Amino acid sequence: MIRELISFEVGGQLFGLDINAIREIRAWSPVTRVPGVPSYIAGMANLRGQILPVIDLAARLGWGSTQVSERHAIIVVQIGAQMVGLIVESVSDLVQVPADSLQQAPTMAESEESAFIEGLAPIGERMVLVLRLEALAGPELARGA
């Protein structure tokens, strides 16, 4: 069985998401900051009349806040019933990965961030980290799902 992933970069690292979870890929547009939300939520965006939270993926992974520019993109994904945007540096390609090539990431340390990774898959000379969307959402967004 082949899995189709959209690959993208965050912090210079290659990540992948199952194509079925992606609703659209948008050019960067400013978000509206909202007080009292977790630090990894960059703000809210208007998607054709629907307000959706936008997650700073680098911050969610524990790598610090993204200094966004016009080169960044927002990947809109469906997590349960909730639409969510993810800030990424760039979107690369659609890649096909044999499902049996997906390997568990070695457990170096138990952390919340390690739960975000479903597995690793080789793509040429690089490795793609496949994200587990449900874990990324966190309890704050899961309540809306």
C-alpha cells in the first residue's frame, strides 16, 4: 500500500502530512492574534467566512516562534470536525511512500513533542517526519473537534 504525503519544511526539516487531511494550501496572510490562547497558536484567520485557528508549527514542535514572511505558507487541514491552519516555511512536493517503509522514530526522550511524530520515511537522501495531526491539535482545539 502506498501513502501519499504532501511534504513541507519547518525549521529546515522535511515533514509530511497525509494528502487526505489537507483541504488547501494558502499563501501567507496575516492572522489576528487572540489573547489567552496557547503560545503555539499564532492567531485566527478568515477562510471564506469561516474562522480557523492557525498553529505556528515550529512553536508547537518546541523550536521557537516562526518569524513569518511572504515566503511562508499556511496548510489548511481537517482534524476531526475542526479546520486548522499550519504555518510552514515552504511546501515541497507530493511524495509517495510505501506504507511499510514508515518506521517508528527512535525514542530518545519522552516528551509531548515526540507524540507528534507518527514515523519516519526515507525520501531520496533525506528523511521525512510524518506528523500525527490529532496530537498536534492539543486539548484546546480538540474540544472544538
